[in-house]
Amino acid sequence: MDENRQAYHGQKKKDGHGNQQSAEHAPDKRGLSPGVARAGFLSHAVHYGWPTRNLSNPGIQAEDTLRFFLRDGVQLAGAGPRDCGRYCGKLLLTMKLPRRKFLTSTASVSAGLAAGGTWGILGPGGEKISAAEGGTATRPFLTAAGDFEDVSRGNPKPFTLKGQALVEAGLTPETWRLEIRADEKKQPHVSATAEIERPVTLDLKGLMELGKEHGVKFIKAMQCLNIPTPLGQGLWEGVPLSEVLRLCGTMKNVRRVYFWGFHNDNPAQMFRSSLSYSQVMETPPGELPVFVAYRLNGEPLTLERGGPVRMVVPWAHGFKSIKWLQHVVLTNDYHANDTYAEKNNDPESRLKTAAYLDDLSRQLPAGRPVYVSGQAISGWSGLKRVEYWVRQVTKDVVPLDDDDPAWQSAQWIEAALADPPMDWKGILPAGVSSREVLGFDSRTGKPRIWPLRYSMVSWGATLKGLNPGHYELRARAVDLNGYAQPEPRPIQKAGKNAVEVTRFEVV
């Protein structure tokens, strides 16, 4: 178990006791005047692209804005139902929103408020204003392209190239090309070489033209096999690789598909991956296809995210979703050629179902509820629930060993998973309907299953009655087969999914 990992992300600062804590979730003793609160709401709305125009007029814009505000995590941090209701009432007056619509918009979150859940709010300068005890979460459902954690390789990293170097690398929309060919190299263990009717060189215009008939959209979380937290989640758009390969015509003796991207024309920097012919060419009902992506969250794929075009393999860790894609080779070689396989990693590893912890203040006041939260990925075997375990410990507690008896007597409690967004129009890019996104019902626009396959979902719980002392908090996911994290694949070279732990003190 990765017992020493503290669930802190982003910038850190010292609290009044000399402990490191996240600047994002540091306790804030300031009061929240209506003017500051409304400014914070507007800042949050602008930051995440929520509708803010015509707020002084009645109608759908004001209704949508208030609904998104309530549903997606910008309730006054630390405020109870009464305080939140008072603040929402001020918003109601400010927006001139009819009371009936206000009540409709708030009904679905009232239970969460009564349960003591706390969310965060951004101040007028974009800073987090948080008076809550414990952790808060104000993340958007889709991660902005620039907010993904970057794990790019290369020296220099391809997305840092400028001007003519970018043109020569074929990493501009005008110069990008995808070359598809057969592997003619003879191998002693292969009886016959692969054959295709014709090699193909595809430009971005041709790929997007193919997307007009065969385009797909899908929400996927990116997760590196060797990093224990998700990198981000986006709406990816492109063309199934199977449709691209059909441009090559008849194929013969093809068992595997090799692919790689630009890496400074240096063989030592090449990062490759591969899939079986069957994985690429056939997609079972309810499963998601391997596809060649050129948009993220409705915008052209940026260089930092692997653009102009990258591979996206929905069920796999990030090493399969090759960035700066430029080469596809069809081969009769049955060996995986993945760069990650050379580093003692499982080249066929699927995303693991796992839970992660949000930041939590190191010291919390006694006598108040503590709200804890996090995220979970619905991996290959889906997600049934998230559970948490709070254990009182001594100040100098040592990490638990895998065979410690405490694991057997642990009291795991089910946490609450976030419901699907009420209105996907406020989540998806402008002009994109949930009815056209894979994993959603094409008639109703609602998710076929929740959480979505290979996506992230937030979870939360309120801890009450904690006496002064030191505590450990752990969270784990349970998949649809009933296996609790890190099972059923506890080997970490098949993907990091150790049970996370964070420590705090109630004073």
C-alpha cells in the first residue's frame, strides 16, 4: 500500500502550525458579504464558461446560471442550508428570477445541503474562499485543456517547438500528416509479412472530412499507468481508427497495429504503442472504439495535449493514447512493441477502478462536521461505490503493512457519489448535444450508465462526532464485480491504484 502518500495537489503553503497544506483549500476566516459572494460566483461562472449574460433579466439564462451554480459545486463553503438559502435569495433578487423557477432549480440540491456537504467558491480574483472544515471540491466536470497535468516526453518536448521548427516537425494543422503502411520487414518468428491494398497518407482536412460521416465523441479520463492520480477528463472527438484503416483497402496477414508520434526525429526518444487487429477493427456493443482524436472539449486539440492529432484508446492508460500521432504500421508480428513494455509495465493494462482523495486540512476544529471528498475512476470493471475508513491513530503512527490485521477489522462506510449533471448543456461545449456522445442515450440524452465508463466522478461524505486526536482517512473503490481496490489487479505495474491515505488532527 502507498501509505505515505498525502493527498495534496497544487501549490502548498504553511498553516499557522507550520504544516504544509494546499493553498487551494486553506481555511479562510473572512466573512462573505453578498457583494463579494456574488463577485465570486460570477468569477466562477466566467472561469468555467457558465452563462452569465442577461443576469438582470428574467428567463432561461438566469435560471441556467443559478442551476449550474447550485449543482456543480460553488455553494458557499462552510455555509449551512440556512446561510446558503439566504445567499441564494439575494441571487434570486439580483437576477429577477421567478420564485417558481428558483425552487425548481434548487430542489435537487436541497438534500445535499441538509446533509452538511460543503463546496467551495472562487473570490473576485479567482482565489478560493473557503471557511469549511475539511476538504472542498470545485472542479468542473470537464478539465480545460490547459489544466490537464502534463506528463509529456521529449527533449525538447514537441509542444514547445516554435515557428519553422513546428512546421518541419509536421505539427501544424497545415503540415500534419498520418502515414499508414504495411510492415514489410521479415522476422524469423513470422511466416508471412503483412499486406495492404494501398498505403495511405492522410492530412487533417481529409481526417476531418472522414469525421463528418464517422465522427465520434466520448468523455474519457486520462490516467498514467505510473502516476497514482488522474491527469484530467475531457470530451474527445475524432474518427474510429477502424474507419481510417479501411482507407487502405484489402488487408492480409495483419495481426497487430503499431503506432507512434513525432519525437524530435530521434530514435532514442521514440514513444510507441500497439493494439491487436481485433481490438482496433471490432467494437462490441456498449464498448468504445479506438479513435484518432482532433478535438478536445469542442476545440482543436492543442499541442500540449498531443495535437494536431493523437490516438485515444478509451479503456487504456495514457501510454496507449499516443500524442503527436504521425505513423501507423500494420504488421503480422504478434509481439507488442510498446515502449512501456520495455520498462516492466503491462502493455495490455486496462484502466483500473480506483478512488482518490481531495486535499484535507491538517488541523480541524473539534465539534464540527468534517466534509471529505475525492474522485473515482470507473475503470474496466465499472464502479459500484466508493467507501471510506476513518481510523484514530497516535501522532507517530507508522504506515500500515499490507498484511496488518487492521485491514481485516476496518470499518468501511459507503460515501455518496455525485449524481449526473442536471443539464448537460452547461457541461458540454456549445453546440454539442449529449445525444451525440457515446455512452449517452441518443433519444433522451441521459447517460446509459452512471458513472460513465472510463470517466471520473466526485464522491463525498460528512464525518461527525470526531473527538480531539489524530486520524487517518482512506478511500477505496468497489467495482461492479465486487472487488475492492486494489483488487483484482494489485500489481502496481499494471497501474497505480494503491489505497490512498491522508492524516489530520482534530483539536
